[in-house]
Amino acid sequence: MAGSGKFFVGGNWKCNGTKDSVSKLVTELNAATLEPDVDVVVAPPFIYIDQVKSSLTDRIEVSAQNVWIGKGGAYTGEISAEQLVDIGCQWVILGHSERRHIIGEDDEFIGKKAAYALSQNVKVIACIGELLEEREAGKTFDVCFKQMKAFADSITNWADVVVAYEPVWAIGTGKVATPEQAQEVHAAVRDWLKTNVSPDVASSIRIIYGGSVNAANCAELAKKEDIDGFLVGGASLKGPDFATIINSVTSKKVAA
Ligand code: PGA
């Protein structure tokens, strides 16, 4: 079963950039010619969101890279969903492997963050993905389904959720999953959603791939029927390359 959702490409800038480099990247993105039938979102570091919001074309939406689990208050160093809404930030990336494995966020914490963000009308890019040793031990599906279950335990409305499959061994390593490896997991996650959430959610949700996607490998990946777009790290810091990845929707259309 292939997905029926609009192609979606997100740029995760991570902890990169300065006021000057952000301004240059925004200028490049504003100048790029983008295919119309793609949802495009970029995720700057919190402190640059306002700068990006006020200078970036409305064609591209803006995401945060994290959010607090509930209503704001005495939580030093955190940013609340209410504050994201206040500055017009419509999306948040949750469950990214760097937050799971470096910061130590667990499945339940991430699921609750997703539910709270959605309750405040902040849309969620929900990330899942296995470590290399988990893949080598044949546990890829187990890990991804467990992470999906934690989201499903908290999320009731999936209309504003995009799932990002990002094998940890492919993130920032230059070692992209093959189109077949990605397709296999995307199809399995869609099937999991069909059984455990609903057939409607399974067919309409976007399942995007992340992990060393670049301007050269995006077209082959985009052709796979269950790959509905990309979450891009390193290559999203270069405007022309990110535009090429967005426009890889054209190879999907040819393949269809
Ligand atoms: P990468 O990062 O494209 O640099 O591998 C992807 C991600 O972490 O979202």
C-alpha cells in the first residue's frame, strides 16, 4: 500500500549557523524555484526561528527541533509549545536520534511531548530509527514498531503528524540507506499503522526518509512508493542542494 499524502521535505539545521549564515541560507531558499506540490519545512535552532520567520518566503514553513513536554513555567532552558505558537512556528521535530541517544530522551517522554504539541496545534515530525547494532541483530522492525507504539499511545489525532524513518547509522555518516532498505521499513511502518491505528491513517500519513540524503541520491529514493519525502540534515544547509532534494518529487511522478 503506497501513501497518498503530498510529498514532504524538511530541513533540520541542527545546532548549526550564525546570524550571517542563516541570512545567506534564507536568501538562497527565497531565490530557489520549488515544485509546487511539495510541503517544505525548515528547522533552525530556536534562537534563529524569529529571524527566519521574518525573512523567509511563506512558501516554506518553520519548525522547531524540540519542545517542552507540557505547559511552560519553571523549566529552565526549555521552550514551550505555546511559545512556538506565539512566534508563528507551526512544526516541531520530536524523537530525533540525537535527542534519544545523546540527550537520553525515552520513548514515553517523546510520545507525551508529541501529544502536548499537537494539543497546541503544533504539527509534529515524529522520528524513529534503529542503531547499527540493532539492524545487524535483525531488530530493525522491533525497534521501529516500539518507537511507533510510544507515539501511538499518546497521539489521538494523526492528521498533523509526519513520520520520519531515520536509521541512526545513516545520520550524518554519508552512508545512506539503499532505496530498498528504506522502502522495506517504510512499508512495514505503514502496515503497522494500518493494524494498530487505522487504514485511513496508514494511507494518508507521510513517511519520510532521513539519513545522508543529498542532491545526488534523492531521486532514486523518491521513486520508492512508500517514501513520501525526506528529512535532511547536512544537505539542508546548502540552499541549491536542498532545492534539488525538494524537487526530487518530479522523479516520484515519473515512477508513478
Ligand atoms: P543528515 O541528517 O542528512 O545530515 O544525515 C539527517 C537528520 O538527522 O535528520
